Amino acid sequence: MNNSRSESYAAAGVDITAGYKAVELMKKHIARTKNEGCLDDVGGFGGCFGLPLGLEEPVLVSGTDGCGTKVKMAILMDKHDTIGIDAVAMCVNDIICCGAKPLFFLDYIACGKNIPEKIAAIVGGVAEGCVQSGAALIGGETAEHPGMMPAEEYDLAGFAVGIVDKKKILDNTRMAEGDVVIALASTGVHSNGFSLCRKVFDIDKNPDSLYVPCEKLGGKSIAETLLTPTKIYVKSILSLLEQVDVKGISHITGGGFYENIPRSIPKGLTAKIDKSAVKVLPIFDLIAEVGNIPERDMYNTYNMGVGMSVVVPATEVDKALEILRANGETAYVIGEIVKGDEGVILC
């Protein structure tokens, strides 16, 4: 049966040659992330990675996450070279909370149209995040979705695997009354609460206001401030774990203080946080002011300037602060562990 219509994948909106070009452009970024576990080049059907030797009972720890609607900010600003750092950070900052060292990372990009230079820029950010965390970028997927997504839009997610000796997995059952809570400063909003940011600043209806220099943000624009990449704490925490008796770690993501800090606190104990000690970043003051958002809601949504909290014995606080600061962190005490069942209290 003859059919006069001629169909092709390209006519359906998928450009295979663009995919090939994107892979070629991203190879230079991927090469930066290679570590001792890499066994092959990108392009196979699966990424191969050799596990390190010398661990008595090696345990793999995995994490997967995305950047939420922060991607919308990258699209609005047409700046795509840092959002990949956020994708890596959201995964590796989670697995380091178990005491695991990241080994490798894979990314997934869904886009309305594969523009090779844009995809390569995104992967360049992913590679930078991998370099910062010591993970190898061993594979990924770019999926073109014409008809499902507008041509200019995309979404980004990732998956990381780390490893830890079973005896070194962080066990919060050793946490005790009198232990101290240390804050590690964030670089800003990180990758959570952007739907609220968009509503507060009316971003979807009035995007031009994002680019005006803001005195309350030190002269930076709202757009520039919001797109600041998520801080990756892996190397600092690994250094701390080697030298200090760390009792628990919390990655302050969606849900802020109230949902994340209790995740590392055992039953019968509570993290008592001194709000006056928290070094709140100007962007959070601005969000609260413009959106008329109650303080509790702010601490229940955002990191407020604290990207990660660490619990250590009171006798090792000074040593812990010294190590963290030597690794480039702004670290300071924000509370202590007390008896109670609340998980966390802010006072």
C-alpha cells in the first residue's frame, strides 16, 4: 500500500543530529570529573564504575533529586551553566549526611527542543558540581519532548551513589544532651522554595523587575541572587568526619529547620536553636518583607542562611569549627541538644 506522506523523526520534532552534537560538546566537561573508579567513556548503555578497596563492609548510599522550579529562573535569565551544580548538590549533600563519600553521578535532562549549546552548558554545570564533590559523571540522558514541553523549557534531575564503611555510617543513637549544633552557611535560597519566590516577587507576570539592582541585596539583582548555586559541603564534611566525632548531620532543604533538623535527632532529644545566633541572609529578609510571610513559615520553608547543620560533642566544638573554616566554610554555633520530643525548637 502506497502512502504519499513522508514521515521522519525530525518532522516529529526530534533532532537526532542535535543529540549527537550535544554529546560531543559535553565530553570536555565530563572529562574533568574522572576519578580512579571510572572504567569506561561516556556513550555506552551503562556507566561502569569500580568500587574502592579497603573497606571492611562497604555500603552504597544513593540519592536522587532535582532543582525544582529554580530551573524556571535559569530559563528566564537564559543562564544555564550553574543549574547543574544545584542538581549535583541536592543529591551529594543528602548522601554525605550518612557519612558516605560520593562516587559517581548521572543526570537526566528533559527538554522541549535539544539545543546542543544549551545542553552542553547545563552539563558543564553538572560537571562543575561533580568536581566540587569528587564524584565522577559517568552517564546521563537528554530526552527531547516536543509536544509535551515548550521548545525553550527543560527540567533537570540527577542521581548519585556514594560509599561508606558500615561501621562509619552516622548513628544518631549516640547523640546526647549537651552536644552542640553547628551551622554551615548557605549561599542563598539554594534549590527549595522557588515557587513561593516566584509568587512573592511576581516573577511570572513581571520578570523585568528581577534584573534591577537591589540595595538590600548589596547591589545584586533578585535574579542573580536567586540563581546563586547551591553550596556543596561534601569535601568539608569528609574532612570533619576524619577528625571529629560527628553525631548527626542535617541538609537543610525543603521544609527548612522544622522538617530537616529533626531527621538527624533521635527520639527523646531535641535540637534547641537560638534564632538570634542564625546569620540570616538578606534575601530571606527581603522575601519575608515583600511577601509578608510569618517568621515560622520562613523557617519552615527556607534554609534562612544555614545550608547544613552538624552535631558534635561540646568538647570538640572548637576543633570542628577550625576544620570547617579551614575548608572554606562559614561555620558557627547555633544551638545545643536538650531533652525533649519536639525534634527541634527555635527560641
